Amino acid sequence: MFAQRLGKNPEDYPDAKSQPHVQVALRMKTKGTSARAGDVIPYVFCLKDGEDSSKTAQAGRAKHPDEVKRAADEVKIGEVTSAIVKLLQS
């Protein structure tokens, strides 16, 4: 996990697309979470199944740990649901 302090408000970065912590902070703001100058933004880099890291910008792969946790929880729910459906069909 990485963490980086915002030097200014995320929307004030002219090169936001190339900075992982700024990308995460902008997504946080769209979801109603505060992210402003001085905040430390945690993030991890993620790849989707089959995604090639050389074809995806690093900043675009940055996710807040809570985003990753929510995605993992959804997958687990999906796996459990699939297993129940298979049991019911047999």
C-alpha cells in the first residue's frame, strides 16, 4: 500500500491523470468523501483479470483500499451465490 499527501486540492492539479493519489482523491470526492490539500491519500495498484499492465496508465490503476475491499466483498458474494445456485440445480 502507498500513501501520499495532497499538496493542493485534487482538482487544482494540472497533471492529475498522471498522479495516482490525485486520481484516488478525485474519485473519493465524487463519492462524497472529503479530500483536500494536506490529506494523506492511501492507495494500491490493481489490475483486472486479463488486463495488461503495460497498456494501462499506472495512475488509472490506483484504487483506495476501501474500493478494493468493496470489490472483493462483491466477488465473494457472487461466488457464494453461484455455489448455492449450483447446489439447488443438482
